[in-house]
Amino acid sequence: MALSMRGSLFRKNLVTALLLAPAALWLVVFLVLPFVAIAIFSVGERAPEGGYQAALTFAQYANLPARATAFWNTMVLAPAGALACLLVAYPVAYYLALRAPQRWRLILLAMIVIPFWTSLLMRTYAWMYILGGRGIPALLAYVGIEDLRLINTPGAVLLGIVYGYLPLMILPIYVSLERLDRRLLEASADLGATPLSTFLGVTLRLSLPGVTTGFSLVMILLLGEYLIPTLLGGGKVFFIGNALVDLFLQSRNWPFGSAIAITLVLVSVVVLIVANRISTRLSGARRVDLI
Amino acid sequence: MSKSYRDGLPITPDKFVDQLMRLKRGSIGRRDFLGLTGLGVATAVMARELGIMPTPAFAAENLGDRMSIATWPNYHDPQTFENFKAETGVAVEVNVFGSNEEMLAKLQAGGSGWSLFVPTNYTISTYKKLGIIEPLDMAKLANYDGTKEDSRFTAEGTIDGTIYAVPKNWGTTGFAVNTKKLAKPMSSWKEFWDTAMAEGDGRTMVHDYQLTTIGNALKYYGYSFNSLKQDELARAEELLLKVKPHLFAVSSDYQPGMRAGDAWMTMCWTNDGAQLHRDIPEIAYVLGNEGGEIWTDFYAIPKDAPNKPAGYALLNYLINPAVAVKEHLANGAPSTDARVNALLPKEVLDNPILYPAADLLKPLEFGAAATLTDPGRAELMARFKSA
């Protein structure tokens, strides 16, 4: 009896181990090993013709200030972009979840999700032409506004970011608002709260998990963003993603690029931990898993 | 059954967020796993590459059914590759690049998958030194005739008597100006940079390319296009940082901006200058009278080319004068091959964009190999772009 029980337990463990093995192998081969390789590269030296040659030095890390501007630009862009997304997304999500007529919801939600089926690169190229000289400026020229330039401006970059990442912000907020117990709103009103204080004290408060999820999701993606600044900003605005692309594809300084990549990962982890703390505190006892 | 607005939705917001949270916790379905990680695709590709799944076998003379080439934007007649496919059954995948550095980076990393590529003159010695390209087997290139090539342009393809690369086109690096927007006549790099900070404010483009952007800034002071001297580079950097806030873009893809009228002036290669001028006559092409770059693009075959027979076949096809002349007419860059020039109409040979006057050509410099790998120039470019 005991023996067969042990046997079945062993079999169960074996099955579990076998089922987990492919995923574990995948993670080791495609996540852990590349990360180790990058860590090793980051203490190496650039070979005379570019690439990597073995060494043990922290010179690459000491050289990080050479990309301080790129780090700084990214640290400003990522939260600002996420905030802009939030300001646009919240009213949309609020309308969808609490105000939109039931029969319209499907269509409205589909309109938010459908653009996601097309690659961000394609959609950003579309904006290049909409904002370019043959797009909106050509239309404005008909009404006498000549030589207006929209493309390659900070405004174009911001527009591209908000446009590209908006669904990632709307959907989590929508879900947290949709699950809101409407009776709480009635109770708040019955107890004499104004609509504003009901919104601030109940609706906003209870939707914070969605807000923090959306915010950190968008912010982390923005930390690695390089496409939108290149295409809509004319390559004049330089983020850490652009620095990485150039270091690997132009100057072929793999060790320095690796040191920056490692630093970026560490920064992202810190950002996540801080966001997690804030969201936990804001939403009281509710704990939100961000990592 | 009641109808909900959710019926038929590809993914509902709830499911989307649930899935997201599930992924974060590390739980995932098999389908999602294959889809999200791309493992399904990767397995299929690997199986094919490793020969687990059958592909048409290629023996020594079998060309296979596909190959890929790395080259520059707007540089080939697309019809050429269609014709090649019709004749040989080999489909050509075309990868375009913005800089030689990027091509080198891909080849250095390995597994580029290219069977033919188009490096510029000054990079060939580095490719040879790194052992990335192989000496060409001239027996397979019956269409090549070295005696018909203009030796001014072909020297850098041959190292120690061995041919590593054969020339494609030559050209110059000047600038294109929309003369309707910027009417004053210009003839020098000094005027280019000064105009960029005045009438051309917000409308000027420079290449996202250290060789030409730094090189042409050096020409402002009359220094060598290839300078590696610290004090000269420091002055070029000073100029670049001063110009930066006035620029429309730092990009090597300047045709869309010029065509749309957003950009009025840009650093420009011969072939793009010819194409822009052909379609929009008010766009002029100017060579700086202080000098600047003259270049030759070559064909070379990477050592790790996955389909060398097809690489050689395409190369031999492309240097056939009857094919090369069509390429020339499509891309607008001059040919190094006298047999091709003999087939060109007179108005092409008389086009001053393609064949500048001798006194303008004289001060031009070929790019120097050292600039390709010099960390100083790379860091200068990074400081310029991040400023």
C-alpha cells in the first residue's frame, strides 16, 4: 500500500518534471544563457575591428556617463509617455465601462483592439505619411496655412507613443472599472457624496489596480522604445534604445552595449519594484502582482 | 442562449488582462506558448535549416530555389530579380541597409544568411582581415572583364593580387537642394552647413552615418574627409552640435522627406540625387567644391554564404552588361564598366549629376578603412545624435 503510494507519488513528480522540462530548457537556452553572455560581454573589451574580445574590466560600466543623455531622455520619456497615455485612456475606459450603451460596446472595443492586428511599424509609417508634407500640411495649405511642419517634432513623437500604446492602457483600466460594483456608487451617493468625491473616493480608487498595471506595462515598453523616435522624431531624439541599436549595429561596441543593456534591465527592475510599492500603498490592502 | 456583446470578439478585455496576469505568474497554455514565444515558427525554421524537413537538395551545380542579397535602398531594378528567377528558378530576397557598419555588424555576428552583398570600397580590406569574405572564384564569373573596368574605381576590390570583390557602381556624396525653397545658388559644404542654420532651419537632413556626416563637417574647415586627428574632429563636433537643433532629421532615408517637401536640403548620394532630380526637376544635386566623398560599391560573397552557387550565379548575371545597363538606368549611379557605358544613351552620359566635371571630381576622397573601425568617430557620432 505504502509502496504503491510512493510509486504513484514518484510517477506524479516525474510527470511534473517532464512537463516542466521543455519550458525550463527554453528559459535556460533563450533567456538565462543570453543574459549570461551579455553579462560576460559587458566586462570585456571592444576588439580593434569591433565586436568583443575577452577581458575582465569594469571600464564599460565606468564609461556609462557617455550615454547619460540617452538615459536621461529615456527616464523623462517613459513616465511622460505613460502619463499622456493614461490621461487619454482613462476617460475612454470610463466611458466604455460605465457609460457606453451595451450594444455599442462590442463595436467600440473592437475598434480599440483591431489596430493591434497590424504591426506597430506599419502603423507608425502610416503616421509618417499623415504628418508628412503630403498629408495634413497639404490639406492645410488649401486654407492658406503654408509650410507647416508636423513630422519630426516632439509632438509627433508623443502622438506616436500615445497612439501605439493606448490599447495597453485602456484595456486594464476598462476591466477594473467594469468589475466595479455599481451598488458602491449608489451607496456613496446615498450617503451624500458629490459625484466628484464619489469618483475620487470610490471609482478612481477601485480602478487603481488597472491604472498601475497599464502604467507599468506602457512604461516598461517605453524604456526600450527606439522605433517611434526614429521614424516620427527624425532620429534627432536619442533614447537608450537608440543608443543600444547604434552600439551593436553601427560602432559594433558589443561590450559597452552589453553594459548598457544590463544597466537598463536593472533600472527596469527598480522601476517595477517602486511601481509595485506605490500601487500596494495606494490601493490599501489590495496587493497587485506586477512582477 | 442570450446574446452578449462579447460573442464573437477575438479576445475580450477581461480575457486579455487575465491572460496577461497569468503570463506574469508563469502559467501558460501550450498554444499561447508556441504563439507568444515564436517557438512553433523557430522549430519549423530550425528543422528546415538542419535538414530535418526535406528541402530541394542542392548539389554542386544545383542553385536551390532561394537566396538572399544585402544591398542599399533604391539600388536595383526590381525587374532584374524577377528575370533572374524566371531564368534560374532562384527567388532572391533583398535586404536593404543604411550603412556599411550595419552590414559589417550582421556579418560579424554570423548567420546573416546572405549569399551576395554590396559593400563600399573602404570596407573591403576590413572584411578580408576579419576573414568574412572569400576570394572570388573568377572561373564562375564569365561575364567579368577586368580590362574593361576603370581602374580608378576597382583597386580596392583586389588585395595582394587576389580579387575579393568586383565593382557595381561608383558615385559621389554631395547634397540635394530644393531650389524653389532655397533659391540662392550653393556650391560648397560651407554654404550647406551655414544655410542649415539660416534659411534651411528645420528643413535640412544629414545622414545617420558617421563617414559622411562627420566627413562633410570636416570639409567645412577644409580638413580631410577621412581625418582622425583629434583637434580636427573636435572642431567638426563643435559645428555638428551647433547645427543639430536646426536639423529636420538625422537619417539616411532622405528621399521621402525631400519628395514630400518637408525637407529642402539633404546630404545625398549620386543615385538618389539623380532619381530626385529626374522626378522633381527643381531638386538640384550639388558637389561641395572643397571635396568630399567619391565611392565605389562592390559585389562580394560572404564566407558563410548559405547558397554560394546561387550567389555566384546572381553575381555573374548582374555584371552582364545587358543587365547592368538596366540596373544603371533604374538606380542612376554611374557604372565602372566601359561595356555598360557603351550601351548608355548620350543624355545619361551627359548628365552632370552622374558624371561631374573633372575639376569637381579631383578634390574628392575615397573613404578610408580606418574610419570604419575608429572608436573616436563612433563616439563623436553618438554625442552628436544624443545632443
